[in-house]
Amino acid sequence: MSKSNTFENDFLLLLFQNTWIANIGDASGLRGSSVAGSLYFSLHTADPGEAGDQTTSEIAYTSYGRVAKNRNSTDFPVSGNVVSLGTNAVFPAGTGGSGTATHWGLGTASSGAGKLLYKGPLSPSIVSGNGVTPTINAGQCVTED
């Protein structure tokens, strides 16, 4: 069983832009949050897997922190059951340490073991360390299918 294309697109709009889905539940539909908030990109040194959370294999160079992106159409444009990163996700520049990020994650928490919503490989991998500013470029996509 799979979702229809319309519902896949509606689901992505709800998750990434806080847009209500009409005709589900009561008269107002399946509602978004009262405040849209943010989702958080993370970098990982290995695939966090289906059972992982945001801390699973998370990179740990000095000054690393997750990057917040607003749940809106600028940061997460949605079209045809595909959501893309609308603006670069720029991580803090390294001030020490090292590690190679091979995967990205997108989750619910700015720190700690938040819920990992989506994950994927980075191509090319990002070697972190002193003076390196890791960036996930706009255009990375997630397809709901």
C-alpha cells in the first residue's frame, strides 16, 4: 500500500511548511503546529540507520552544532511530492578536532537525541577540522514516494 501523490505532497507541506491538510479529521483538517518552529540538520560519520536518532554517529569536531532551518517555503520548497533544501545549511566553522561527515540528518532537536526524520548520504563527503565550514548546499532533495 502506498500514499497517493496528492497526499505525499500534502504530507511534505505539513511537515516542512506547517500547512494544514484539509478534509482529514474535523472541519479544519489535519492541523499544523501553532508555531511553525524549525527542523535541525546534523552531520554524521556513518549512516545513522533506520533505528538511529540525531546523535547516532553524529560528528563531533570542535565548535560543531546543528543547523536550524525554518519550516517554511523559503527553507523547504515543496513541489510534486519532493521537498528540497531552499537555502544552504552552513555549519559552524571548525576550531579543532576532525572527522569526515558521510551522511546528513534532519530532525526535531537542536541538541541531544532528537527524533531523526530523514537522513541521506553526502556526496562528496565533508572532511571537517580547524578552519573548515561544512555546508550542505541548497537543492538537496527528499522524495516522499
